[in-house]
Amino acid sequence: MISASSKTASVLLPRVHRVASLLKRWLLGTHQGAVSREPLAYDLDAFTFRFNRRTSRYRGKLFSRLVEQAVAVEPAPYSRLVAGTHHK
């Protein structure tokens, strides 16, 4: 918890201001200040996808690789995905 620490937020979370700034700039540029609730989750997912891949090489091949992996890997049923997880 930040309030329990003697350190400032910028020390504990050094890049949070940069991410917030980039997100604000992206939203203003994309939506011209008219952001609505309905597509916001989708827009944040798109921003996250782009942010996490901003420094990767061969960005043009990312979609192609994603499709290749989706075809090459066996489907995983939900029961197998949650097997062994403990629900609180």
C-alpha cells in the first residue's frame, strides 16, 4: 500500500505517469475527447496490446504469428484452464 510507505508513488511505480500520459494522449488523438463507456474496455485492450508491443521487432509479423500459433496449438477447454486453481 502506497500510503503505508514512506516512498512516493513515482518511486514505487516509476512508469505509471508515462503510461497514464500516453493513454491520455492516445484517447484524445483517437476519440478527439469524446470517449464513451461502451467501447472503452475494447479501446483499453487495444491500447494495452499496442503498448506492450511498442518496442518489439517485426511488428508487422505479430498478427501473422498470432494466427500461426492459434492454428498450431490444440484448443484448451475451460475445465483444463481452471484445473488446479483455487477459488476464493
